[in-house]
Amino acid sequence: MIGMKRIYYLQILILSVCMLPLNGCFDSDINRSMYEADSEEMQRENHIIGATLRGMQGLVIPTREHLYQFMDAMAGGAYGGYLEGIVDTWVMKFSTFNPEQGWLKSPFADPITEMYPQYRDMLNKTDEPVALALGKILRVCIMHRVTDMYGPIPYSKMMSSDNTGEDLAVPYDSQEQVYTQMLKELEEADLILEENKDLSSEAFRKLEDLYYGNISKWRKFVHSMRLRIAMRMSYVNPAEAKRVAEAAVAAGVIESNEDNALLHVAENRSELLFNNWSDYRISADLVSIMKGYDDPRLDKMLVKGVQTVDQEGEKVDVYDYYGVRIGIFTKKKDDMINLYSKQVISSTDPYLWMNAAEVTFLRAEGALRGWTMGGDAQALYEKAIFLSFDERKASGADAYAKDSEKIPADYVDPMGEYSHPAVSTITIAWEPGAENFEKNLERIITQKWIAIFPLGVEAWAEHRRTGYPKLLPAVENKDPDNSVDVTIGPRRLPFPADEYNSNPAYIGQAVQMLNGPDAAGTRLWWDTKNHSGN
């Protein structure tokens, strides 16, 4: 096979580089990283493949701190119910539905303009099949998040022969077309990986930082991505969602925390948002739900804040988990930094893409819908809770999963301004019976929401799809289009203003694909559930 022949050449090339004379390690370039290789070195196939794969991997969950801030903290973190920004100078922001235009542009333009030139460079300079398959998978992972934030996006035409990938001036695909193409591309990539399933991990171990060349783990991840995408279609196209989901599970998905998709990096710079800049704190929703459940994972995920109170004429510091309402206008940041809880995170942590708990919750939902998911819904639901506890190194999963009494707690604002009753009374323990479908769906999504923290973009997408978990309404609604219902939250991000200038020939078509105005309150293709009864 041509594919195996190319793999053989790649292995020989890697071994040849490793066997260079030792005195080559003592030249003046000893401290230069692989990303600083000169132009001659970059012509070597392994440098091209490694630089491209790592560059694309750094765009799935952005490793660049400012892009992470725009996509996963400001937008996904707020709309997914995880975070709120507490910078007192921000009067225009996502959580009040009036972000600056530059903020709307970055989650849309940056992943596209940074990813495509790298990907196209690899396509032009290698025909190594596994490398190209991994690149195709990464493109799907990156652009899946973009389409779920905006809706229609430039996708299939970005890879046309006359486009360099350096601009966005190409026709859009509808979100339905994007989903169809993404599922097709994941299947194509999986076939290549299956053909090369016996390839030693050494071939790609030093070229990518997710699974270090382990093809078996990559295939489980691909199937799990297909399951995630299929479930997003559960209301708009249930028959196709069922077909894709069942095929994905049958092919083999992530079932163990050992197979979690974790991108390993030299420095996790997203921690700057919490530990250095102190711009974000945990939402009232996450704190109230987890405290109401007396969740043993709290101290594994969140750092306690401190409130100074008067007790019998003395000032006493009270340490607890304190959350902040989404959509407030900060009066004084310095008063909030130590008061409200923050995320437990360090610069040595990997970036989470997907975990076994999420995949098992997806299977539980599929089983609840009557799909063949390799187990019954209740057993999968309880297994997913166990997997999350195991991942967080928390004890008490069995008792937690069977608790039929605890419910989300009322939110009490330690600053005394924004307290609010809990908006859900859902318990944890499963209730058998078809009549409890909606309650059990709320349980699955609420527990998955806890388990996938801090994946805000994914949390927001699932909240829009299902209406769960039920989140507190934003305090302030400054949506300039007056399109957002604060009880269900924004449905998408508007296209950035720059797109109307840089892609005028096609932006009008993109808006038509929305079947509504280019506004935050317009629903995406898969967002069809009636949330009024939730």
C-alpha cells in the first residue's frame, strides 16, 4: 500500500535524525526550539508535519491566552454558565450581550486565518496519509466550535484549489452543510487510521502532543467526536443523529480516563486569566448547583473565596465557595478578586478537549432516547458520574449518584446585591420510567456540565440544544438588537462587522442561511427545542 510505504519512509527519516553524530548537538543552535527551525530544516517532512499538527492542536482549545480569553472565557465561559469577567472597565462585554466588535471578530477570524495556511502548507508538502488524516480531524475540531458559535461559516470552499486559506472571502456553507461535511471528513480520516492501526506510536510520538502517535487512542477520539456532533443534531435530525451515534459507539469510543483527550503543553497560559490577571471568577450557577448537591468535587475544581463579616463586633474572615452572577457591571474589581471563587488551575495543567465522563453521558442520553449505546441509560449515567469523580480524584461517587434529596441551592450574593432563588429543583438520582424522560435528560446534562468544566463553548452549545442546566438570568441585558431573551440566553454570536467589509459578496448569503437576523437571539440550525416548558 502507498500509505504504509509513506509511513515506512517517515519512520526511517525520524530514525535518521535521531542517529545524527553527537557533536551535532553542540553547535550554536543547541537552544533553538523546533518552532525556530530555519527554512532549510522546515523542508524536512517531519518538521512540516510536526509544526502543522502542533499549530493546529493549539487552536482546538486555544493555547494562545488572548484567543482562549475571547472564545472560552468571555463568550463560552459566560454563556455556558461557568465564568464572569470582573474587570471594572468592561462596560461592553459578552455577558451583557454587547461585546465590542473586536471581541466578536477574534473567535471567528483567528481560528480560520491561523489554521488554514498551516494546514494548506502541509497538504502541499507531504502526502503522508496519517499526517493528513490527523490534520483533517483537527480542522473539524477547530471549526466545529466556530460553527457552533456563529452558525454558517466558510468551510468547504476554504479548501478549493484557488484559495490560499489566508482570507475569508469565500462562500459560506450552511451549518447543516458544515455538519454533513465534518462527519464525512471524520469518517474518511478514520478509514486512514484504521488502515494504519498497527503503526508504531514512535512514528508520530514527537510530532503531536495529544496522544503522542497512539493511533488506537486517536480513533477512539474520532468516534467520540462523531458521537458529540451526532447528539447536537438530536432535535433537528433525530434519525441521522441516531445512525451516526450508534455507528460511533459500535466503532469504539473513549470509555476510560486513560484515553481522555488532553493536550500536553510546556506552559498552560490560560491560567494567567485567573491567577495573574484575576479577570475572571466562577459563576453563581456553578457554585449554587455544586453546593446544593454538596458535591465532593468542589475543592478539586474551585478555590474558596473569603468574605469578611462582623461577628459580635469583630471582623472575621469566612472562607467558602462564592460565585458571581453573569451580566453584572463591576463596581470595584479589587473587592471581588479575593471574594469570589476562581478555577483551580496551574501552568503545568494540560488542556482538556474531551473526557470519558462526557462521552459516557452522551451515551446515556442516547440510551434514554432509545438508541443502541452499549448499555442502559441509568447504568451509563451512573458510570459517567463515577468517571468524573475518578478523573477529579474525588471520593463518594456511589452515594452522590443515588442521592434523591439534594437540589441546587438558592444563590446568595456575598456582596448582597444579586441574590436569586434556584431556578431548578432537579435531584441527582435517576428516576426510571418513560414519564421521567425530561427529568432524566436534565440530570444527564446538568451532571455532564459539571464534568466537562471548563469547556465553556461545549457547555453553551448543550445548554442551547437542551435548555439544561437551567441557568440564572443575566442581570443586565444590553443587546443592541434587543434579540436576547435572558431566561434562555443568547443563541449565537453575530458575525463581526469586518466580515461585511472583507467578504461582502457572501455575507448576505450567510445571513439568509440563518433564517433570521444576524443577531445574538437568532437560533442556529440545530437549536430547535422549545425551551418554554423547561
